[in-house]
Amino acid sequence: MKRTAIVTGGYGAIGKAIAGGLALNGYRVCLVGRDLSLLQKAQTDLIKQTANKDIFVEQVDLSLHQQILEFSQRWKEPLHLLINNAATAPKRRTETSEGIETQWATNVLGYVWMIRYFNPFMQNQPDARIVNVASYWAGGLDMSDIEFRSRFYDNNTAYRQAKQANRMLSAAFSENLKPFGITVNSCHPGDVNSKLSNSFGFGGVETPDEGAATPLFLALSPEMKGVSGLYFEHLKPATCQFSKDRIGIQKLFDLCLNYKVL
């Protein structure tokens, strides 16, 4: 049976490169994102580049709980690989239509909701893997004001706390999903000139393919079979100080699983 993968943020620089790598390795690939025209362009480009016609799209706003839930309700097949990659970093504080600060909703809760609603399709599938694209640029998580309702909003600060949360939650989900044979790892992708990096005022020195190398290693490498709960940079496991905070991880995990949505 052909292995199936979901890649969120599938038309961004790194997401598209990740999807292309999976397609070249024979995966059936679902590209997920908010902009249908960009999804369809990425789909067309990737089919041409990889000669893999088994690439399809799902238009989903990954900042919205309801849309992710509805997406999962449409899904009818086994899932072997989930790559959470979608990210945003608006320069001004904004909220989604569900009343949540946009970065936290997209970059953190979007990952949580995708894992929550799609892990049932992955349970007991052979070598099922979840890869959370995080960053080495992480820190400053403040669970007392997670949405910058009191603090001054800065997109850099908001992004760093989101990436810290991604790494902590990967550790939590690794333990949570271990009984079902699903591995969960996180990684820093690479410094790529992308829409995301441009929102912080800088570009990047790596190509999209170079940026996608570590996520693809976690997704495809035979040596990663059964390996879970780790954080990677440049194709190698790296020390993650956030993963050692067991009390903080459990607090964050409970917070996210029970997040209130309008």
C-alpha cells in the first residue's frame, strides 16, 4: 500500500520542498493551506517536477479549530506521515475569527489540533511518524500571557515562544502517542529566504531544498524508525533545554488540549 503524507503549509518555500521530497519517494501527498490558488500552483509544479501524479490539495485555514476539525471529518484513509510546517508571523497583533491571537493559533494550536484529530488515522500504521517543524530560534514562553493580551506584541517574541512550545509539545505528544506506535520529533529546518523570514526583516542563506533536508530526514530515514521525542538540527539530534521541563511541558500540554475557542 502506498504511504500517505499530509504537509501543512504545503505551498511555502520549505513546505513545498518537503512535499517534493516525499513525492519523489513515492508518497501520496496532501498539501494543506489557506490559499487555494497557491495550493493548486504548488500541486501543478510538484507533479511536473516529480512525475508523481498522486498529489492533492485541501484548503484549510490552519489557524481555525473548526476548519481543522472539518478537514479531519472529510479524511477517509490511513495516514502514515504528518508534517506540521505551516507558520505565520504578522507584524501587528491580530486575532482569528475564533478569538485567538493569530501566531499562537497557527504556529502552536494548529499543530496541536492536527495531531489531535489526525492521529487516529495513524494509529498502528507501519512506521507512522509526526514531524513538527520548529526552530532553534525559540524561547521566552509566557503561559501567563500566551496571547499578548497584556504584553507588548512583537512578532519576533511571539514566534520564539511559539517555537519553544512546538518543541515542548512534541515531547508531550511523543509520550502520549507511544502506545499507538506513532513517533513524534521536532526540528529546526534551515535558514531559508521565505515569506516567513522576510516578515522578521531578513532573508536566508539556504535553499528551500536545504531547509527541507532535516524534516525529510526525520520523515524518511530508516534510522529514524522507532525514534521519538527528540529535537534535530542539521540532520542530527540537538540538546533541547525545553524538553527537560517536565512540569512545564505537562502544563502547556493541558493548556493547549483544553484551549477555549469562540
